[in-house]
Amino acid sequence: MSISRKLGILVFCAVPAIVGGGIVYSVYHSYPAVAVYEVMLLLAAGAWISR
């Protein structure tokens, strides 16, 4: 997989991180919950990139 494709996938994953982080915060009113969501998203994106 080329570097430009990997960067495109990371940008594609950044949108759910920003929007989803806001949604998680509005539901739970907790920054640790947002951090857990972001870490899970980061692990999923890393697994997708590494294959």
C-alpha cells in the first residue's frame, strides 16, 4: 500500500475521531470516556493500516 493511500485512510479516520469524540462527550460528559473512544479508534485504524 502506498504512503498516499495510508495518509488518505488516516484522514478518513480523523473525521469519526473528531465528530465521534464530540458525541461521546455530549452523552457521557466525561473526558476519560472520550479518551477511551479515541484509543479504540486509534487501535482500529492502526490495525487497518498495518495489514
